[in-house]
Amino acid sequence: MNTTYSNSHITLRVLDERHSRSILDFYSNNRQYFDIYEMDKPTSFYTPDFIGQMTKAEYNAFVQGTFIRYFLFANNNPEHIIGCISFSDIKKSMLSCTIGYKIDKNYQNLGYGRRMLTMALKIMVTECNMHRIEAYIHPCNRASLHLVKTLGFIDEGTAYAYAKINGQWIDHLRFVYIS
């Protein structure tokens, strides 16, 4: 599996701790937007030390094949992170994993999410032989719900009390992409 994939519009790259400042900026600049839909984070999350350690651990997990996070770049601005997509809970014996993704608030509704998911799904199916890719989506995240439906994800119902967000257990909608 490669650390970089590109097409005519976007590039997906696995980053290591040398990029922790850019990663921290991406998360910090979108904190209010992302935190609406994401699980509660430790208080130290938005610090250089935490992001550096997390990025190092994620890179090591990529090397071991247990976790993958690609950061998204527009080819016309190749050093500015505009999104990311991750594959966690990778079960090679079951050929399954869970997907998560986010796009910078300033790049919403411009086609970057669709391009990113399309490219990343192809990578996971063709190179990692994933058969089943699950997505858990906050019911209020209309953009994400629309995106997975247009890409052929199947609605499997509700995952009750799936994630703790802002101190409350929130149901999520469960979708699956079958290769």
C-alpha cells in the first residue's frame, strides 16, 4: 500500500509526525464544526504534543496495516490539508473496516468529499481487499448522509447510543459499502 495517491484533482497522503503542525492547524481551524459530529476528545487533543504523538501512532499503525488515515490536498494547493479519511477497526480475516472522514468547512460542497471517498474506497477494495466498509453517521449530518447514499452505501439502520458527543450518547445511522 502506498502513502500517496493522486488523480487530476486531489492527492491523498499518509502523514507522519513531521506534519503535526499542519494537522493541528486543520483540526483547530475546524474545531467547532467537527466537534458537532465527533466523539468527545481529551482536553489535550488540540495541542502540538498530543497531535504529534497521535500522528506518530497512526503512522506506525499504517505500517502495521491496522489503521489508515489519508489527508486530502487539492492539487492546486498541495501543502494545505483540506480533509482526511480514515479506516479503522481493520479486520483482515473478515475483510472489513470502519470509515470516517471530514472536510474543511471552507471546502464543503465543492466535490472534494466525493472525490476523496471514491478514491479511498477504490484503494481499500483493490489493494486491501476490503469487502465490507462500515460508516456510522450522526443523523443531523445531512451532507454526509447524502454523500454515502450517492456512493452506493446501504442503510443498515440505527446504531443506538453509538458515540458520546458533548457528554451525551447519540444514536448514529449505520451504512455499509459492499465491494
